[in-house]
Amino acid sequence: MERFIDAEPGIRLWVEDRGPADAPPLLLIMGAQASGLGWPDEFVDMLAAQHRVIRYDHRDTGRSTWAFDQHPYPVRQLADDALTVLDGLGVERAHVVGMSLGGMLTQLLVADHPGRVLSATLIGTCALSSAPYVRPDGTAIPPEELPGISPRLLELWSRPVPDLDLAAELDRRVEHWRILGGDELPFDAAYARALEARIIEHTGHHRTNTAHGRADTSGLDRTEQLARTTVPTLVVSAPAEPVFPPPHPDHLAQAIHGARLVEIPRMGHALPRQVHEPLASAILKHTALN
């Protein structure tokens, strides 16, 4: 079922839920500038076998309100929006799965609103913690010295994005997914193109938006709260990750009290068909325990 939920005057969020209405709710939080349809339908349906799965468009994505230039906000506001979605659906507590920026927002929910989170799963993200990463040999590495974003991806992101016709914009997005997917899985360009075509149709236009990249990122450190949380947390390790490569997942698992780590072989910073089954299986096993 699709609906709109008011986040504040003049700002509304597109929300969809699928699966049994009486099943345990599971909230999916996508990454920066990504519509909720970035969670592929096939993957959502796998989760909906056991959950009422909720996905939504962040403000400034998809069918939600695009108004950053008139109403700028900090990144923290996007975490509040996730709670607004749950409130609008009458959901008191939910399992939460966050990818990329969505993983950071999930950490904010774990730290600031633990009573609303049944369990957390973090994919393709970094720890909101200043605690060092401790290697197996005992060497402590400050978070800022962990490996950074792939140079190929940084080069792509540094290019100005001109106004493109639909076909050229789809080409640009497919190339983006090619790099995000990493180098360990065969890339299915047709699948990526079909996903983006559906997102564009859902949105109603193919304009790009940089709102989340311009949002204020101050005040995100949650070192102490994450170190003492009791929210059951699963950290997904993706060996081919080009944005937050290993050992970022290991650092996450160390920074969050009681977190477990699971590796999805050959996965990068994307959700191609090859990872749907193992990733959904890992998430469902985690939520079933909590």
C-alpha cells in the first residue's frame, strides 16, 4: 500500500508497505539521494515473506517533497523522518535495515531512540564513532585513517552533472552502479538500467539532486551511545565495497556493543540480484532472533 505522510508543514514523504499487516514491521532506509525504490522489489518481497516491510522516499528523493533550497536541514533530520514514517503508520517498534547513509541514520536511531528499534542491520556504511579500530595484532587505527572511497568513484563524483536527456542520464546512472558494485560480481547493465528507469518513472522526472550532500553533517558522533547499546545489531561486510571498504565493517562491529558481523561474498555497494538471497537470508535470520 502506498501513501503520503506529512513530516512537517509543506514536506511530505512517500511511503509504501508490503507484506502481512500483522507481521513484525521492518523499516528499510536507503542511502543519500536514493529513492526507496533503490531497494529492489524482488529483495523487498523476500523480506516481506516474514515482515511488514516499509520503504520510503527521503525528502528530496522520489515522490517525497524536494525543497532543500527553500528549507535546508541537517542530516540528523533524515533520521527524524524515519521516525515520522513509523509514527504515521502507527508502528511503535520496528526492525531497521539501513544502507550507506541509511546505515548512519539507523545508527542515530539506535543511539537516540533505542526503544523504537527491535534490531538493526547496517550495510555499506561507517561507524558514527571516534573509537579506534583495533586490528587483530592489537594495533589501534583512528577512524580517519581507515581506507577511503575508491579513486574511481571519487573521480566520477567530481565530474559536473550536466542537464542530460533521459537516455544519457540513464547511461550515467548505469555507469555509477557499475563502479558501486565493485569488481567481484559480473555487472548486469540491463538490470541496473531497468531499476533506474523505474525510479525515474516513480519520481516523475530524471533531474538530479545534491541536497543530501549539502546537508549539515555536524553532531553525528554517537561513540558512547553505540558502545553501550543493547539493540541487537548485525553488520554486513561486503568484500568489494568501494565506499566504505574493509575494515570499516569490522570497525562498526567493534564500535557497537554486541554487534555481529556477517560477510556477503563478492558484494559491493549495491544490491544486484546475486546478493538478494544471501543478504535477505542473513537479515531474516537476525530479525528472527530478536
